[in-house]
Amino acid sequence: MEATGAEVLVAALRTHGVDTVFGIPGTHNLAVYEELARGGVSCVTPRHEQGAGYAADGYARVTGRPGVALTTTGPGVVNAAAALAQAYSDSTPVLLLSPGVPSDHPRLGRGYLHESKDQSGALDALCAWSHRVTSIREIPAAVGRAFASFAEGRPRPVHVEVPADLLERRGSADLAGPYRLMPRVPDPAALDRAARLLRGARRPAIVLGGGAQRPGDDEPVTGRLAMRLAERTGARVVTTANGKGSVPESHHLCLGATLRLPGVRRWLASCDVVLAVGTELGPADLWEDRFVLPGTLIRVDVDPAQMYGDHVADVPVLADAALALEGLAGRVPETGDAPAPDDRVERERDAELREVARRWAPQLAALREAMPADTVVVGDNSMMSYHGAIVGMPVDPPGRFLFPAGYGTLGFALPAAIGAKVGRPDRPVVVLAGDGALQFSVQELATAVELRLSLPIVVAVNGGFGEIRDEMRRRGMPPVGVDLHAPDLMTLAAAYGACGRVADRPEELGDAVAEALKTPLPTVISFREPG
Ligand SMILES: Cc1ncc(C[n+]2csc(CCOP(=O)(O)OP(=O)(O)O)c2C)c(N)n1
Ligand SMILES: [Mg+2]
């Protein structure tokens, strides 16, 4: 096609099926906005580029389709950086598009608006790759590569920068694709070895991470295959925080997302064969340095680098999770003589869960009761999520629990929930945030009101950074910078045009959420965290 860079960019996006963009307009990206509007692409405007990044991430996590964020040059890009780094950590496909300083801009600088020395270089350090195109012809190739990298291998965020002058200038380019890229097929010999180990295991375990999530599939195929394998081998299944919901947590062989519980880790350390699927086996889930895994380790992953991670694979299976699990289930016949699953771990887990979730149990139970099974729960990096919902609130289908796992950013939940609701308006979505976390992205209440999203935002109020306050206490130091001025959340909600409810008693919390799910506006629901 013969067109401006902006036309080529938007045509390339449309080729790859993009119909929604989360972004903030600015002087340098107006040509892109003009084309998006002309092309009928829906433009959602969060109130900060970090929110745009989280919204794109949340959209991707529930739809299984890449999320697209758009910023202007310079501060807009850097504002989105934390969201891109979070998406990198949790392997979500997010494409950040931005203009950049003009093609002939001297690196030494000349006082150009939003100028920085090397914007793409800054982003390159945080995502899978960041590329500044050098010609209009290159634009479709850069967009195509982004989508190819989401489809093949570990989906991780990328940044494509188009110099501002190229967006306005005319040139020629060829649109190509989208190509249907097939998922990575496992090596049959590796599957044979892995299946032999699983068949002979006395105490097998299956650990599922974010790579086992299939949010786009209405039929959660990896979860079903993993459970079939568990039933045939007598394995128990545990997930990481990022893998929560990849298997139905109500299944009797599933221990839930409880890796952080010491009893569950002791059990894992006693297993003779561990099948780890789509997980880094990283310490962020554990609250301590590293897993002890003396058993034989089978790793299924699309990313070859994982085979050499902290836990080197004894049997590497480089493949798509669903294909590998299908291949393994096919090689482990149902004989009926699988070892009986260990019940002790379940009892220990329950005892520890009661302890960990003690503070949250009544609230979580009331919430679970009030939310339909299909609800997407979006947790922020607050205690209500990591001491509460992750371990203590079961979710069944995939893509129903979103949490900023590895990078652990605050301010994720509200904008990610907006992205989730935009991506799947038919699903109920509920935010769980601490009073500290909420303030990191509270301005996105305006976005949710503007979009008239039915969105309960449950806020646990404890006067500030509770977790950090506890850590300070454990260190024996006085609390510094953690007891924070508390805004009146009801007035705040009203100022944004949102609804508000105080629900200190668990029954009130359940009622408030049920009511909010029927209200065509966001509702801030605050409760005082029990001490
Ligand atoms: C962007 C960012 N800044 C700082 C932190 C460090 N941090 C972790 S938890 C926390 C407190 C969060 O407060 P709140 O959301 O109210 O949850 P609470 O600990 O009170 O449950 C802080 C400051 C972080 N995780 N992310
Ligand atoms: Mg707090």
C-alpha cells in the first residue's frame, strides 16, 4: 500500500485483528488516533499510561488475545514502563506502540518536545524487545513480528516505536499475514521418557504455572488434560499464583495456588517425580529463596531458557503445554493401580490455610458466595490477595484470577479489571485492592465511570501499607512511612461519579458485591480489615 506511516500502522494492526486500543493521545500520535478513528478501532482512554498498560494486560489475560497500548513520545512511554515490566514477568502479550523523536533527530538532543536520549533502549531493558523502525516499509514487519512472538514461544510484551515524522509522511509498504503459527509440538522421545517416569513414580506431583493458562479457550483444555494425568498417576496438582485457575481448584486432587504454604513445599520436596508445566518455579511465589526439589524434574515449557533455570530440567519437553499434556496423558494409560494420593498434605494444607487466611476467611467466603463462578477476580499486590484470595479463594476456570505475580506492582488491579471488562463485557469482574494499592491508580475510577462498567472495587482499609508495616515490626524497627492519610473513600467515589458502600461485616460485603454487580457503574466497597 501507498500511505502515511500512521495509515500503515493502523492497517497492520487491523490485519492482526486489533479492534481495541488502550491509550492516551498526545501531539506526536495524533495521526495514529486519526487512523484508529477512521478504521473503527475502539480507543479507551485510561487516565495514566501505566493504567493503559495494565488495562492492555488485563484484556490479554482474559481474552487470550494480545492487548495493545498506545502512548505519546517520552513521558507517556516511560509511564507505561512498569506495566510492561509486569507483563514481562507474568508472560502476557502486550504491544506498546508509541511515536518517537523524528528520524533525523540527533542523539545529543536539541530540546525537542518529549525528547529523551534513547526511549526504545530504556524499554528494551524491560520487555522482550523494543524496536524503533527506520522506514514506513518496516512498520508492518515490526507489528507482524510482535504478533508472531506472542503466538510462538513465551508471550511477552514488546514496544514498537515509529519516529513521529514517519507517521505523517507517505511511503509504500506491504501488509503481510496474519499467518497462523502452529503451537510447538513436543518431541515424542521426550514424551516417552517423561511418561515412563510418571508411570513409575511413587509420589508424583504436577506444578502448573501461567504457561498452563488458556484464557482464550472456552474449554480449559490444559486444565482438563492435567487433571486426567493426575487421576491416572495419582499425582497431586498445585499451581503458582500466575497459574491459579489453570485447573479447577475444586477438583479433589488439586491443592490450589498454595505453593507458598510450607507444608505444601515439604510435600513437594518429598515427591519423587515433579512435572512442572509453564512455570519459572521462581521464588516470587514462595516468600523465600528457592524451592527444594530433590525429585526428578520434568519441565514442559515453550521457552528453552527455562530448561536451564534455577531448577535444571532432568527431562526437558520443549512444547506447548496443551500438546505436551495431551501427549503425556495418551502415554499414561488408566490402569487403576496408580498410587493413592497422599492425604497428609491435604490436611496440612488445610491447617495452614486456616492460619494464613484466618483474617480473611469470613470476607473471602462472603465474596465467593456473592460472585458467580464465572467471575474474573482481579487482585492487587495487597495482603487481601496474597494472604487471602490466592490461597483461600478457589477459582475454577482459567483467566478468572488476575494478579501481578512476579514483578509485584501496586496499582494493577483497577486498570487491569477495566481491560478485562472491556475484553469480556459478558463476565462479572471484581477488584480486590488494599487502601495503599488503590491510590496508585485511583484515577482510573474516572475511566470505569465513563465506560459505565459494572465493577465492584473491594478495598481493604488498614490505614496504609499494612504488609510493610508488619515487616518493619518483624525487623524490630518503628513504622516509617507506612501509616498513611486515609481519604474518605465514599466521598472519593462520589466525586468520580461512582457508587460507594461501606461493608465492614462480611454479610454486608457479600450483599454489596452482589448489588454492585447489578449496577451499571463502578462501586467502591470498603471494609475495615480485621486486625
Ligand atoms: C509499585 C510498588 N511500590 C511499592 C511496593 C512495595 N509494597 C508492597 S506491599 C505494599 C503495601 C501495599 O499496601 P496496601 O495495598 O494497602 O496493602 P496492605 O499491605 O495494607 O494489605 C508496598 C508499599 C510495591 N509492591 N509496588
Ligand atoms: Mg493497606
